[in-house]
Amino acid sequence: MKKFFIVLAAVMTLGGTLAAGAAQQVQIVPWPNRITVGDESLSLAGGVAIKSPSESFAAGYLAGLLADEYGIGSGKVKIILNTDAKLAGTLGEEGYTLNIDSKGIRIAAADKKGLFYGVQTLRQLVTPERKVPYVSIEDRPAFGWRAFMLDEARYFKGKEVAEKMIDEMARLKMNVLHWHLTDDAGWRIEIKKYPLLTEVGSVRDSSEIGTWRSGRYDPNPHGGFYTQEEIREIIAYAADRNITVVPEIEMPGHASAAIAAYPWLGTTKEKIRVPADFAGNPWVYNVADPKVYEFLQDVITEVAALFPSQVIHIGGDEVKYDHWKLSPEVKALMEKEGMQNLSDVQVYFTNNMSNFIEGLGKRMMGWNEILGKNVHEWSTEANAASATLAPNAVVHFWKGDVAIMKEALAQGHDVVNSTHNYTYLDYNYNTIPVKLAYHFSLVPEGVSAQEAGHVLGLGCQMWSEWTPTPKDVYRQTFPRIAAYAEVGWTRPENKDFSRFESVLPRLKAEWKSRGIIAGE
């Protein structure tokens, strides 16, 4: 039979009918950046023989997927997985090539990461009839940071949920699990030097329900935390799936759980309980006390030893300055250091932590308040600090005028774009429908090519104040996470929402079979 190939990367120039047909034949999320599809297919019904001379995990992982999802066992169809460092120039460490024809299936990459992503693409190409179309794919991601954030500080979900989310991130070629482990409402990571952080700080006596300042509470206690051994197991599970786990340890605000455990950490030294409400807690670390820095450095030292990630997130958002305003110690610090306002105090603290983290061989990351800009309507502080953020800090943009992000890029900061009205998964589907999520643009207009190169990628955030159960988290996350995956992987010129939308029924069927979403 004569082979006819359709160049799908340029399908929009060839007409709407062809695009629809191609979407039916090949259903991949995120969409590859270069793909051709033939008019024949290869049957895998008789089984496969997987050979991988250079990488063992991907081979075993693929064999498990084919057996579990399609009932495909051992047989004669050859699947060859191979890594070749020479491919790095064209594919980077996450890119891959995938070729399927009458000779079998070949996946090649410069690194095991790319090989794993080629396996994920092959996984999606298999039809219910256990066939795969003839294809030629050369693919690599548009952005290197493709993150999903799981907030377990508000509601602890546990290892099973974390690993289930890692599996679904892997399916979609997302590569960063941003793990929000501490906040006002709970401390979820074991720190051996300070056991009260989990003995006291991981449990609250009740939980606000409904919405912020509702005055209504679930009277049942809520608690839970990860031991360091459990964290190591989750990190290893994620690493096998080419996902880096980035911990977030909030400071200097959102610190109530830690202060409840050790009141001397707070600016007022007042003894408090772990808050039951989720809004507006004023408790902040006393950034004028050397013992507080010693505590935080001890915590970060244990965290850095646990997490291979080169980045440690310190939060830094929504810091209430009320207690600092009334503190003689903070006032004395400001006079000593020549600081003009309390935004300077936060930048001073942030730079101190950044320098310490850098001394551990890692980089600090924080929400964009670490720049010292006031982005909150409730704050009466000066609009900008006079101090300058440490140059190696990664800025996680989530709120404020886009000019703040442009300024950070102009200063040479690496930036992760998580603009809240596009990426916050706790927002309902009326506020952020799938289509709006899909059309999120990461690079602001008007920046130079050099500045655009500092946009590392995106994060989508599953804040959990109002999602107490795994079912709630899944409802808010799926299917929008698929849209964010394509935003991070697929170049803008290759995106097509109609094509993407046509793939969602298959993804939803997969998620339904795994108990992630309910049937429709």
C-alpha cells in the first residue's frame, strides 16, 4: 500500500477537516512539536520484545504499562529504547525521537528523561485495538519547568495521593512537583532537631469551612505529616518518573504552625494554637532575632539534605507586617541596617536566607513578594522596597501588575509564571475554564529574547483550603492539568484548542478507570 504522510505540526495550514481527522487518529497530550503520521499501523496484539541497552527503568515501566493498560505481553514486535549523548544538541535532555513503521518501534534520546517521555507518547498512541499508527516524531519541550503544586499544609493527603498525582504528571510530561508542606494551618514535614513542629504544629483542633471568615467550622481535629523516610520514598518514586520534588517551607509569614510549636519564634513571643481559620493570620517570624535565623537554617539544612532538588522554595507571600511594626527589636534592626520600610525588612530577611541556601549549593525561590513590591490591596506599606533582591533568587510570579515580572526579568532573575487568574486550581471552572487555562501565555509581551530566556516555565497551583478530600483535589485539578501540561511543553504555534479538546474524552476515561474522576 502506498504510504501517505500528513505533517501534523503544520496542520493548521492544511484545513480544518484534516486537523479533525488527525486528532482522531493521534491523541497525544501534550502535543508533539514535530510529528508526521502515516496511513498504516502496526499491531501489538501479538506482543512486544523491548530492548534497552542503555536504560532499564523505562523498559520495565513500558512493559508494565502495555500489560496493565492494554493486555500486551511478550512477543515479536521490536521496541528499541536507546540513549545517545550526541542527540543532546538537537533534543536537549528531555527531548526524544519516536519512529514506528513495519520494522517496529524505536525511541531515542540523549538522556533517560527524554527516553521516558518517548515512552509516554507511545503509551498514548496505542489504540483500544492494540495498534499504533506509523509515525515519525521529533519532540522536545518549550519550557523546562512544568510544575504542579500540591498544598498539603491545609489538608494532609498522604503518600497514596502524592504518588497518584506523580503518576498523572508523568503521563502529561510534567516534571516538577512543587510540594507546599508548611503554612499557618499545619506543618507536614518531620524535622528531627525540632520534634514539636510535627507533634504540635501538624494538628489543629478544627477547620474553617465554606469560605474565608465564614464563622463556620468542622469541629473535628485534622492532622498528619510525612516522616523523612516517607519523603525519601516519594522523592525516589518521583525521580523514576523524571519529576523533581521542590519543597516549600513558608517564611517569614504563614508561620503560625511553627510558632504554635515554638512560641519564641514569633515576633510577639505569644503562645498560640495552630489556627483553624485560613485567612489573614498575623503571626510572623521574628526576623530581628538571631535564634530565629538559626532555627530556620537548621530546618533548611535538614530539608536540603532530604531533597535532591537544586531549588528550595521559601514562600514569602502575604506577609503581615503588623507585629513587626510594633516590635522594638525590628525597629532597632531597621535603624542599624538603614532600612526605610518594612518591605526592606522582608527583602533583608529573604536575602539572608537566599545566601544561606546558596551556601548549601542550592537556589532559593519565592513568590514575587520577595521582590519587596506591594501587590495586596489590604497592605498600606510602601509600594516598593529600596533594597534589592539577591540576584540568584528565582521569582515565582503569581500576583500584581505584569510590569513586576518584566522588571524581574530585566534584572536577570529567572521567573516561573503562575499568574493566579490563569493557574490557580482552587478557582472554580467558571473563573478558570479549561479553554482559558489552555491559552495561558507564559512570556509577557515587550520583553527581549534574552529576558524571555529567563522564563523557566509555569506552575499550576492546587491550594487546598476548600478541598479537604482527595476527591475534591481531583475534581479541581482534572482536566485542567492537561491544559497546563500542553502550555509548558508545546510551542505556541503548534497548539490547537479544538484538537486538544478532542483528546479529553480519552483522558477522562483513563482518569475514571483509576478512580480519579467520576463518570459523566
